Amino acid sequence: MSEIQTLVDMGFSKERAEKALQLTGNKGVEAAMEWLLAHADDDIPSTIESSAQSSVTAEGSSTTEAGGTDESATVAKSLKCDECGKLFKTQDEVEFHAAKTQHSSFSESTEEKKPLTEEEKKAQLALLEEKMKRKRLEREENEKKEALERERLRIKSGKDMLEARRKMEEQEMKKVMDQRRREKMEEKAARERVKAQIESDKAARRAKQAGETINSPPPAPVVSPTPAASTPTAPKNYSNTRIQIRMLDGSALVETFDAKEQLAAVRLFVQLKLGTNPAPFGFMTNFPKKVFNSEDYEVPLDKLGLVPSAVLIVTKAP
């Protein structure tokens, strides 16, 4: 709020407020207020006073023209509130009084507003100082309330951000736990499938072995060969083979497989022993040295020369 507006709110006219600030060197509201109280009876031209004087002059002129009696014309020296009888020197004072008391009936008066006494000036000065003090206290109180409200909003915003961050962390943790749970279930299901496949292969081998034992023909009679003609011995057919598997860590596994099973059955057995998601590996033999490739895994063990027994060495895949 400007200094002029402050003085106007206190009841002074705008012209008198501007004049007081100019004469006191713009030193502030208190200096201007003291000057206004000290020169309350001084005449400072204003628009309302000029208009009032013009109105009175016009009325006097019309009266002179009508009756020729210039001395009978009356001059308005103040404005009067018809409701409370209070006198005012300017229109600004009238408007301030009307806004304060809600009075609406005013008229011109020939009665001159009496100058303020020293006691009245001091009382009005004290009243104005008290009014300024109340406004200052109200302004400070409003500033405190605004500061408290800003602090409350800042704290609330911080709490909301913390709560949102906590909820996001909880959601992320829940996603991680759900993912781990699914992975464990998938690993368990994979192990169960491998075990079921191995059991199925074993059952098939046992059934095959039992069928071959029942359906095998009786042994042929032994005929002593004549010294003149000797026949070569027929190769023996083996239905099973005993495989020793040497692991990368130096340990060894021993398992019996059907001679007609493919090398892939041996690899499946090793994968089960190594656990879930083992590193890629391969097989080789020392005597004779042979490194098995991907095509060899589809070949039966007897075709690879791994019957009736053999030693396989586990190697890292290239």
C-alpha cells in the first residue's frame, strides 16, 4: 500500500496527503500525518472545494441577476451530514465518513468548520497511531498465518512424496518376489520332468531286458570243430553296457545303460546330476581317443563302440 493511500484511509483527502508528503520531504506517513494535524485548518485547494465555490458563485450570480441583491447571496463554507450534523471541509472527508457510517444525506452549509484544539489534535493523532498499530499487527498476523500455511503445505507435500516412494518400493519388491517364486516353480517343474524322463527310460530298459530274456532261443549244441577246418568266433551281442563317467571336478559316476540307447541318454543323466541350468559340456574317450560331436548323440551306444563297458570323460563345450 502506498503512503498516499495510507493517509487517505486515515481520513485525509488525497490533495492534502500529497501536499503533506511533499512538504515533509517524503519522510514517511508519520511525518506527513503530524504535518496534517498541525495544519488541519489550512486551506488546500481541492476539486470538491473548487466545485463547491463555483456552485455558490453561480447561485450568487443568478440571485444577483434575479433580484439585484448581491449581498444576500450565501457562501457554502463546509459540507454537513444531515444525519449526525458533522461538518466536513472536502468531498474526500464526506466520502470517508459515508463509507464508515453508511450515512447518505449531506448538504452544503455556511457554517465554518472550527479548527481543532491541541487536545483534539493529540486525541486524533493517538487515534491514528492506534489505527496504524492495529493495521501493522493485522499485517504481521496475516504474514505469520501465510508462513504457517506454506510450511504446512511443504510438510504435506514431503509426506506425500515419501508415501508415493514407499508404495513404489513395495510394488517393486512384490514384483521381484513374484518373479523369484515363478523361477523356483519353473526350476522345480524342470527337475520333475527330467526325473520323470529318466524313470521312463529306466522302465523301458527294464521292460526291454525282460522281453529279450523271455524270447531268447535255447543255446545251440556245441560242435567240436575238426582240426582241418576252423571257423571264426561270432561276435557277442550285449544288451547292456556299463559306463564310467569322469566329471570335470575329478569325481566319477557309474551307470548301466541299454546298449541300444543313444548317447543323448548319457548326457541327460549327467545333466540331472549337475543340477539346473548346467554349463554346456561334451564327451570324449582316451583309448581310442575320440571327441563326440552333436551328430553322435543320436547314435546308439553299441554303434559307438561303448559296449560292454566304456569310460567317458566330460569336457567343456568349445
